[in-house]
Amino acid sequence: MNSRLIRKGLGFSKELPTCRAAAGWEDAIYNLTRTHQSLRIDLTGPLDDQPGRRWERRTPAMAAGLTDQVWSTEKLLRTVPATNT
């Protein structure tokens, strides 16, 4: 997903801070906004309160318990990230 890390790509970073920023952005998109089919939860069962819906889509952050919703890209852009200093 991050073309800056491939060998002969056109999206390479000339400076290390730019590469780190791109990697951080890609990690945030992957973990907070993209749902993964392998992480979904089956909603059918004895207490099925939503008969038309079979699966709950989840992101890796939801599976880890860090958030309870799929983030939109707009919400991700409006959130101020914590710095690692």
C-alpha cells in the first residue's frame, strides 16, 4: 500500500522525515479506516436483533479494542496525532 517502500517506484521519498510521515499516514489509514474481511463478526445467532445484517465490519484498531467505530478519512485528518518524543 505504500509505494515509497518499493525499489523502483516513482513515489520515493528523498528525505527521511517525508518517508516517516508517509508511513505513519499509511499505518493510520490501514488500522482505522479500512475494514478487513478476516476481522468481521458474525451477527446471526440466538439474539439476532438486526435480521437484515449478517456481519459487523471491523478494522484492526476495533479488533484490538482501541476504538469502537470505523473512522472516516475526514475524522482521521481532523484528529491531532500524538508525537513520539
